[in-house]
Amino acid sequence: MSRLGRRANETLIEMALSADDDIAILTKFKPSHSEGEECNGPETISTAGSEIPSSSEGLNSTETTLLIPEHQVIDKRHQSKDSIFFRDGVRRIDFVLSYVDDLNKEWEKKLERRKEFESNLQKAGLELETEDKKESEDGKIFFVKIHAPWEVLITYAEVLNIKVPIRENDIPPMVENPLDCVLFPLRLPEKVMHPEPDYFTAPFSKDKQELYLINDESTFFSPSMRNRIVNYILTRCPYGTEEGKKKFGIKRLLNNGTYTAAYPLHDCQYWKKASDPNCDSERYTLYMEWARFLRFYKEQPLDLIRKYYGEKIGIYFAWLGFYTEMLFLAAVVGLICFLYGLFTMDENMSSKEICDPAIGGEIIMCPLCDRDCEYWRLNTTCESSQYSHLFDNVATLFFAIFMGIWVTLFLEFWKRRQARLKYEWDLVDFEEEQQQLQLRPEYEAKCTQKKKNPVTQEMEPYLPLTSQAVRFCISGATVLFWVSLIIASMIAVIVYRLAVYAAFASLMENTQTLQPISGLLTPQLATSVTASCLNFVIIMVLNFFYERIAIWITDMEIPRTHMEYENRLTMKMFLFQFVNYYSSCFYVAFFKGKFVGYPGAYTYMFNRWRNEECDPAGCLIELTTQLTIVMAGKQIWGNIQEAIVPWICNWWGRRKARNNPENLYSRWEQDHDLQTFGALGLFYEYLEMVIQFGFITLFVASFPLAPLLALMNNILEIRVDSWKLTTQFRRPVAAKAHSIGVWQEILNGMAILSVVTNAFIVAFTSDMIPRLVYYYAYSESEDSPMSGYINNSLSVFQISDFPLRNEPKENPENFVICRYRDYRYPPDHERKYLHTMQFWHILAAKLAFIIIMEHVVFIVKFFVAWMIPDVPADVKAKIKREKYLTQKILHEYELEKLKERLCQGDKRTTEKEFIATEGRMELSRAM
């Protein structure tokens, strides 16, 4: 590790100089000038040792001749510009930089930066070729194509600890699944699922090149590996000194406008294969087999995704696919629970009594607002009480417990799936510590002070503790301010609900056209729906601003590594999104209707607005409404943002790509016109799915159909994500990852919290516990135990006791008493309007239920987690077998080398090494 760390901290120039002797100069310049000719920069291919002409010596690309051996002379007119190779047709384009040569006040500074940067890239061993703006489709953009030769690739493959093949895997494949014949329609062709053979691998070392299966140097490193290596160089390459500070990295050059874009190339157009036989056309394969919606029922080609886009994107699609598969079970059970509520709707005694004119029609309810609202009859809520039974029934309890166990099964089985992918994708020995040794270029640039690293014993930049403290204080204050802003917005929505209820009640009573639907569209429902829509709009607006604030404050903290940066940004964004999306649901579930008071002594917000009451059938139907609007609205809006917006932005570019011949619209120009899949592209995908995961776990007791909605959305999400990544975005830089990272811990935390929230929803938001207490302790009818429940759950208030503030303006029917939802003594009792014993019995039953449900679910969760090992037994055996065989191959290689040295001389030292190596092999066999 220390050797790796030491190498990672060497400068690019120091690392490149070690290979300079092995790199031949591949190009020469043949200057050709015309008087008055505009100088736009050299059209060259060069490596270390070549001189970069000054601005006065620049060569126009149309007047530059590349001197290559006679047998390799190429007619440019016959080379397809859709090619992904240099003009010699041999060297692959690994990366492309673009810039516009605009003649503003910054022009000279940008020119100097580019010259210095490209000169340093060449000194680091990279080869460049520039396309003049006159050859671009719009005549404005220069393109700098970058190729990494073999010497650069092997140097940085060792630095990045890239694993490469040493022998084909001889471990027998898994036993065939007996269900394979049934699942055959879901399968993809074997060539698509497994695009290359499985190999035993080992970290690359320049000193052991003959050990590896190097059949062709040009294809030994895959395109994703190559662009990862080039990106590593680009992010660390210096371009000069400004204001006394050393500046480096392509990110800074993109930010200050020196370059307009930096990206690796797709290997072909997505709708047709490349004409070049040396191109694998993997993008076309991904589009045809994966990115089209008509393939929604097919499995995902994860190995091909990993090969083309890298492990980090591959692991995301693996997780999303597994999550979608597990949702199928939850969706089926949730649908069954919903159908149970639908089929038993007519048997619900509570809604029968509410709808009965002789019972609900005779019960006069107290006004729901002060002064302006009138007395109303209970049977006006007949329809809403019937619909509330769809979600508030005994199946709700079963589904809440089931989802507590389901989420544990999901997380545990994902660990097993992840372990299998780590083995199959050579990530078993991949440690985050390797990434931690690689400092962020921004950290290196902004931290001017240095101290010795205790691991590598090298001097490296660091941020003083006082500076860290100040930055964290500013960051924490900013996050606290925005969370407070969300809470303030939620309070504003609550005030809206309180303020408009009377207006809706008056409107629906006095508007004749609304009378036919007054039974279905009650003032409570109208208030809830409009407030939910308003809340959703506020959520989207706050999200838009906070995303930029979160990135700004994370940049300000100057995290040391990329992993630290992502983790900090993840926690900030998730905390904000958690409060933003779930606060309204928490309010309806746990606060609405809980602190109302009673007629004559109502509770007021800010001593002005009377707190909301729940519907006589309970608040669960309102929580369902809130959850449905926010969840469905988020998913619809997310798909619009992900699919329609990029499609509109790329429409013109795609039209040009189809209508222009290849010699006018090159591969790098086609990709330049696509959208950028930034470093945080996956972050937003994970965040979207984790927020959805919260909806289907934290509040699922109120809406059993939530998993079904999530399943349908995810089936679409997989294809939308794959479609936009394959067709609408530039190819992302490949990156390694062996897990979903900090999101795993967030999911674990939400899984534990979901047990608590669902227990509280069943106890305090639904009407299940009061009904059960009445059934077992207060029912007076043996034939129909639930008859009389509605009358029992409503208390009596004497209208003459109303204070002037609460009393309605009119009482045309001269009612004497009204009813309200609570358990209090009647006005003629000595404990007038105080809570009855039934209230305390119900409260005790609710608390007992929460404790029992939480303990039962947690015990089952931990037992299931203990029963299911994180790593499958066959994967453990394969990992051990591969490690043993890899060590054996490496030891045999070292033994052969020592034998050669014995034959050449230096016998005394070599004999000792030979004995030690043989001993190490014996020890390895024994282990």
C-alpha cells in the first residue's frame, strides 16, 4: 500500500520521465505558412520531447502534413469521420477536449493555458491530434483528440492498481437453475450477457508483463480502462501558475472556459453498428438489447454495462434491477391487501352506520371551523368513510408487519448479490483505502500547507484544523437554515389548510353545480388535495435551489478525497430531501387531529387558526391522499426531467446526426452535442430511488398500493435511465465501486425507522386499535359486536356551552347538542368534558401495540439477518480458489525468473531467494 501511495503522490511529469527513454518520437512538423494566414494552433500528433510551436508558429490543420512511414500514408478523404481512431487509423481516441477560440479579453490567457496544458500532457506521454474549427460542422469548435500509448497505459495501470487477466478461469460454472426453461423468455443472448471470457486476474505490474495474457497491446486495456487512465492524468496535469499558486486539472480549465468540454467517445452511433470492423459497437448492442422500452421484461446485460461504462454505473443498475425484482413480491402482497379492503367494503359496520339515514343521518356534528361553518350530518361523509376502509382494515396490520420483514430480506439478499458481483467483477480486493490515497485535485490546489503522511511518509497538502472548523460551522449553519426554511414552508401549508377550509365549506354549500359530488368531494378532501399539490410545488422549488447550495457548501468544505466529497454531499442532500419530502406526511400521520381540543376549548395555531380535525372515519385516508400525490408527482416529474428534457435538448443534434453524411459530422462532434453525465449523475439517480424507498417503507401501512406504483415506475426507470445514458448523454468516465457506498447505511437506517413509523401509523393514525378495544371491551351486542361503534366513538357537546368565538352564526334547526370525535364525558356528567376511562384504555392499548409490534418485527428482522450470510458459500469457495491459483501462478512466475538468474550467475544470493520462494509456495499450498 505504501508503494501505491508513493506512486499516487508523484507528479505526472516525474512519472512520465521514467518512460521517456522508451517512447519514440512519432511525429514531426512540416510548417507551411501563407501570408496573413490566421493561426489556430497546431494540427499535430506528438509525444514527450516534441516541441510545441508558439502562437506565431501555429499551423493550420488544413496545411499541416503528418510525416509517417510511406506504407502508412492515409488518404484523409477516404477515412470515415465517424471513426474513433486518429487519422492514421491505428491509434484509438481515448479522450476529446473541445474549445472555442473566441477573441475576447481572456483570449490570450486561455491560449497560454491551453498551450501549457497540452504541452504537459505530451510530456506525460499522451499523444494529441487537433481538428481545426474549419473542419467542424459549425465552423467554430476546435477538437483535441487524445491517445494514450502503451507505455502510458502500463505506467498508470500500475498506479491505479488495475487488475488484468493472467489465466482463463477454470472454476466450473454454477449448476443450472431448474427454472431456466421457464425464465428463458426473460433471458438475453449469451454473447450479450457475457461479452468476454472469465479470467483469473492480478494487479498489473510493468516488471511482469510476460505474465499477463497480452495478445494485442491495442485491445489489452478496454476502452473504459483507457479513458479512466487518461482522465486520471487530465485531472492532475498542471497548466501554469496564477496569482502565485500552481494551477492544474481539467476541471478548472472547464470552469474558467479554457475548454468547453472533455469526454471519452462512444464507440459508434446507437442506431447502427460502426462501419469499422475494429470497433465492437457495444453502444449499439446496449441500445438494442437494453435501452429500448420494449425490452422491459428482459434481464439486464450487467457485464456489458460494466465493461462499457465501468463498475460504478454497473453496480447502480444491478442494485436498481434487484430492488425492482424484490418490489414484485411486495406489490403482489400489497395488491392482495387492497383487494381484501375492496371486497369487504360492504361488510364494514362503521361505514354502514355512517351511511344509514337512521343512524348517521340523525347524528349532528359540531362545526369544523369557527363562526362561518354550520352544523352538519354525519352521513354526508358516507362515501369517504367507505373509501377509507380500502386502506384502514385488518390487512393494514398484516402488511405493515410484512413490509418490516420484506425490507430486511431485500437488504440481506442484496448483500449476497453484491458479494457475487464483487467476485465476478474482480472487486474482492478493491479497497476504499486505495481511493483515499488519491487526493482530489481541488484539495491539492487549495491547500497550500503540507505535512508528512504517516502511512506513505511523503509530504502532502492538508487543511488546518481552524480552517476546517470555520468551514464546517458555515456549512452547518447553512444546512440548518435550509431545513428551517422547509419547516417554515410546511407550517405555511398548514396555515393554508386552516385558512381555506371555511372557504371550501361555504363554496360547496352555496354552489349548486357541486351538489352532485358533495358526498365524494368533501371540504376536508378538497383542502387536503389542494394542500398536497401546493406542498408538492414548494418541494420542487426548494429542491431546485438547495441542490446548488449543497454542492456549493460541500465544495467550500474542501473534502480530501472523492469518496469524502460524495459522502458529505450525500448526507446533506439526503437530510434535506428527507425533511422536504416526508415532513408533510409526518404532519398528517402524527400531528393532524391529535391536538384539536374540544368544542368550547379548541387549540389554535398562533392563537388565530384553529387546528385541523380528522374526518370521522379517521386521518388515514388523508395520509393516503398526501402520499399518493407527492409520490406519484415526484415520479412523473422525475421521468420528465430525466427523459423529455434531455431529448428536447438533443433533438437538433440527433437530427443533424441522422441527416448529415459521416464526412461532415464526426464522432467527436456527435458526442459533443450530447448532454453531459456529470460526476454527480449517479448521485441523483440513487437519491431518487432512496426517497422512493422511504415512501414505500415509512408510510406503507397507509397505502398498500405504494409498492405497486414503485414497481411500475422502476420498470420504466430502468429503461429511461438506460435510454438516456446510451442515447442522450456523452459517455461517462469509467469509475470503480464495489458497493452502493453510503446509500447502504441510509437504507439500513430507513429500514429500522420504518418499523417505528408504521407501528405509530397503525396505532395512532388508523382506527384499528379503538375498534379492537370496543370489540373486546365495550361492545354490547353479541350478534354484531361492532354495531354501535360510531355512536360510542363520538362525544356529546351542549351547544349553549359554545363561547362567542366558536359559535356558528346560524342555527336554523335549533339544535341543542352536537357530536365530536373524542372520548369525553357528556355535559350532564360531574366530570364534564374530561376524558373517559375508555380514552385511557385505548391509549394504553396503542402504546402496548407499538411496543409489541416493534419487538416482534425487530426480533424477526435480526433473526432473518443472522440466518442469511452476507456472502454465499459458493462465492466464498471461489474467492479462496482464485486467490490460491493466482498466488500459485505468481509464485511459479517468480520461480522461473530466479532460475533464469541462477543460470546467469550471482548464485549465492539467488539460491537463497529460490529457497525462500519455494518455501512460500509450500506455505501457500498448506493454507
